[in-house]
Amino acid sequence: MKKILLSICAFLLSATLVFAQTTATNFAATDCNSNAHSLFTELDNGKIIVLVWIMPCGTCINDALGAYNAVQSFAAANPGKVLYYLIDDLGDAGCSTLSGWATTNGIDVSKITIFSNSGNTIKESDFGGGGMPHVAIIGGIDHKIYLNILDGSNNETAFKNAINSAITTKVLPLEKKKANISVYPNPAKNNISIHYRLDNEEEIEISVFNTVGTEVTKVHMLQSAGQHQTNVNLNNALSSGVYFMQLKKEGQTTVVKFEVAN
């Protein structure tokens, strides 16, 4: 019985290593070269961001180096698209300490961005809590988290697979598909309608997100080929501001920005 209980505990512990959050939380932070960064701005500009929190510590290196190697494996075919952010977990290690740690452990600091994370502006708690090392891979204007691993040890293959998924996922903004998708009214209040066309019968998913990536409502259905109008009930529950309507269809994700005005 004791062995069974230990096995169950080990399973539950391992299950916490991958956090189930599906969309990122935004942050604004300044790197060690005094450059300002906004996560959502980078993602909306087509970048894939690999966040790597470290202490720094000796046990952090496996996944930190594995994530670095994964990023570099895409550098030739996708120059400047996949960005590696090395982040101190609590904001109590200086830039020189982080740079020295990276260099000592085979990470070229000229190919990464380092954050001392003063003030803890890039919070691990926004991505599932603490655990060293902690790697999160994020991409798309829907701010999707493709992989989020805490306390990892050797996940380079998983990192490569997640980055590849982020690169190959087609996420198209409205401007590129004006003839195929639109929303009305905009600004909205209680309800908003999304208009789109399907070439074949298929499952579609419509979601609404706020500006920090929290999903506030979702509609999922099977629809026939042709032109469609789907009404999304906002229930007068959303505060005034900017939101994003996401339509998943035909293996593509299209995101439309709209406003709520109460």
C-alpha cells in the first residue's frame, strides 16, 4: 500500500510540471540592455517567445540550455522569429550574474535577451507558479501558450515540437481576410455578430478574449458550408474596452479586434 501511495504522489507531482493555462498574461519589462518589451506587442508582430526563468542555479541548466538549443535550431530557417528571454525568477540577481551564468553554461548571450526582472515584472505566477527551471513557449496574436513546463530536466525535443507548432499554425489577422470575416456592431454592448464563410462542413470554435488573454466566452459548433452569421451573447457582463474575437476554422485561427462600449 505504501508503494502505491508513493507512486500516486509521484504521478500527481509530475502532473504539476505542465500547467494547463492556454493563453498568456501580458507584461511590460526592460531588458539588461535597457530595451523596453511588451509580450503582446512582440506576439502580435509575429514573434514566438520562449520564456526561461532561472535562479540562476546548477540544476537550472538542462532545460535552459535545451530551450536555447531548440531556439537556435530554428534560427537559420526563421531568422529573428523565435526569441529567447532569460529571466531571473525573483528579480534579485543582477544582469552580470545572469550573463556570466549563461556564458558559463554554453548559452551565447549575444543571441538571447536577458532580464534581471527587477520588481518581478515578469511573474512566474502568471504562468503557473514557481519551479526551476521554468520554460513557457508562446506564439500568435491569440497569445497561445504552446508549452509550459516547471521543474524540467531535459525537454529539448518537446521545446522544438512546441516551437514548430507555433511556427506552422496559421494565425491570420482580419486585415488579411477582410472578404471572409467581419464583426458587427463594433463597438458592441450586449451582443456581437461574427460573419464568415466556410468552404466545407466543419467544426468551428469562436472565443472572446480580453487584453490580458483571459477567455471570457466560447462557442463551439458543427456548421455546413456557406456564409454564416453567429451571434455571441456578451450578457452585458464585459466592461468597456478592447477585446478580441477568435475564430478557429479550416486549421486556421483568425483574430478580430473589437470594442465594448457600455
